[in-house]
Amino acid sequence: MLPVEEFVARRQTMFDAMPSNSIAIVSAAHEVTRSNDTEYPFCQNKNFYYLTGFNEPEAVLMLVKSAEQQSVLFCRDKDPQMEVWHGRRVGPELAKQEFGVEQALSIDDIDEFAVERFSQVDKVLCCFDNGETMSLATDWLSQVAAKSRIGKHAPASLVNCAALIHELRLHKTEREIALMRQANVISGQAHQRAMQATQAGKFEYQIEAELLHEFAVNGARYAAYNSIVAGGDNANILHYTDNNEALNDGDLLLIDAGGELAGYAADITRTFPVSGKFSEPQKAIYQLVLDAQQAAIEAIEPGNTLAALNDLVCDILTKGLYDLGILEGDLTELIADKACKQYFIHGLGHWLGLDVHDVGDYHANDKRQQLRPFVAGMVMTIEPGIYIPKGSDVADRWQGIGVRIEDNVLVTERGYENLTVNAPKTVDAIEALMAESN
């Protein structure tokens, strides 16, 4: 877990970026009903968590920047009867001590507090993509405006602060990076366990269970996202999460899975043979994807861009597919046309952090090229893939092969650090690990 000092520092950075005489509002998530009177495991709003570390529903953070600056956390009151049924609550008194805010109040007091403070500031900041926050803010604005005859003045503007928070989240601190390293180690162990547990005849969900077990026993209680455990042609469905089919000898198994540690996600993909041994066609496609991935990772350094890495990967994949006879025509034209995109059908990577597809502007142009220069502290995935579904217009030996290889990479001052250190990905390493279990 991150210490309270980390969250205090984040709020101070937020205060520094806010305009004078303004107030920012960030809301917690709500519990979501799963069945009748039971809920899904609670998942906190990531912007709210980033600024507070507070992990209960029905809470709001207000950052007031006027003559003085003050962080105010509104949360549920202690309630012994409710806590017997639904679990302990922090309560305002303990919240002030544990989360480093200047003031903590009952969520029941928020309307009175907000209306009074709104009448004292010029701007209100909130995330426009959060319907709950927007509803609260507009209601309070209306209440202040209704009191104009008694000298109350509503703020002149409502400002979207999502980009401001997202920019802060994009640049990771040393403490965040340490957590993400550990999330990767745990997730790498889970991928090793899955490889060693895989056998023909088992079901995809049984391998998923191995992953979840390894996450949880090592402190990552939840998966960061719904795990993809895709045998054979299922690997050619990018977001396949049914995980309900039997594994067949001779097929590949693609696993895209990562644990969540203290809110931070790992996102790792490995592809390996169910039998423990790659066929020659499988090995050829796999090695091509691995070569492209490694070239992209080695090119990561401050100043480079995902657009440049994508061009590099497309050149390698296009030439490789041409050499294998899967692409035909003039090689120069094929490379210029990025012909590999017929089989490499998604982006090369994305930001990673509190969300799997984390926030942060990519500076994409109208051609969807991601032109933002890398700086130290950014963390991203690098995940090229080749997907050749059954029924494709290629030779039979290639059909049904789907390969993706994904690592989590930190930009450093001098280049990069691959956080995904213990999930085998060379052909020899995968085959050797799987041979140990046979």
C-alpha cells in the first residue's frame, strides 16, 4: 500500500494546478448490484482513489482553493448496526487522521457545505465524464443561483478537470513504480503456473483458476481485468473471456491476464503450446511476433513515440509475413501500405497504471497516430500480435494460429525498464518450463 504522504503530495500537486478561487469535486464510485441484494466486489473510482487512497463508496473529495486551501473528505458516518451486516466503516473522525485531509465530514452534511462554498468561489472543477459528480455540481450551482436575491453569487464557470488529473496519473512516482514492479512479479508467477498446469483436455476456466489462485495468494486479491484464456482459434477473438472450452493437443493457448496490487494493474500476455512443444508453423509466427516486440521495447526512450514504435513493428511484421508467404506482392509496397495490419489488427500498446487501459493523452492525430513523446515515469504495454482465424485465405498450416506477446515497460531517463521479468517468452524458455511439469 502507498503511504498517506503520497496522497497528500498528489492533492498538493492538484492544488498547485487549480486556478485561484476555485473548488474541485471528485466522487467515489457506488456499489453495483449483482443479484437481488448482493453486490459485485467494490471497485473505487480511480481518480478519487488517486487523490485520497480512500476505498469506500458514498464519498466525495472537495479541494477548496480560496484564501486558504483545504481538502475536505465527505464519507459515511459510523453505524454499528449497518457495520454488523455490511462491514466496518472508517467514519469521518478516523478518516481525517488516516487520510491526511484537513477536514472530514459526514456525507449527510455535503449539501450545506457545498452550497456555502460555491457562493465563495469563481470556478468549479469536476470530471465531465463522471455523471454522478456532474449531477451534484449542477444541483449545487442551481441552489446557489436561486439565492442571488440574498447576495449569493454562483461561480461563473464549470471546468472539466479530467485532463488535469489524468496528466498527473500518467507520470508515475517511485512508489507507484515499485508497486507495479511487484504486480508484474506476481503476475509473471501466475503465467508460469498456468503454463505448467496446461494439459490437453482441461478447460480454459481451469487454467484461469490457476491464475486467480496465484494472484490472490501473493497479495493481488483481484485480477486487474477479466482474464483471457483462449485456446486454439479462440485466440483470434481479441477480447475472448468466455473461457469455457476444452484445450486441444496441437493448439496454442493465449493468456492475457494480470493481477491488481493496491489498485495498480499488471497486463501480461503469453502464448504457448498446449502440448508444451511448438509446431514449426506456430514457432515461425511466434518468433516473428517476439522479434517485433523486442525491437519495439529496445527502441523505448525519452522522446520516442508509440507512432514510431508502431511503424517499426509494422515493418518487421510485414516483411516477416512476406517471407513466410502469407503476404504476397511487392515488398516495398506492402511495407508502405502496412499490409501486416490485415493480421495485426489492434494497437501496439497503451498506458498502464491504476487502470489497465490507463488515462493520459496520446496526442493522436487524425490518422490515429500516437505522437506523444515519451518521458521518464510513463508506463506502457507493448503487445504486437498476429491473428489468422480459421477460414482465412492462407495455407492450412497457418490457420487457427493467434499469437500475442505483451510486456509492461517503464520509460526511464536513459531508456526503459521491462517490468515483466519472470514470465517466460522465448520458445526455448517456454518449452523448458512446460517440460518440467510433464
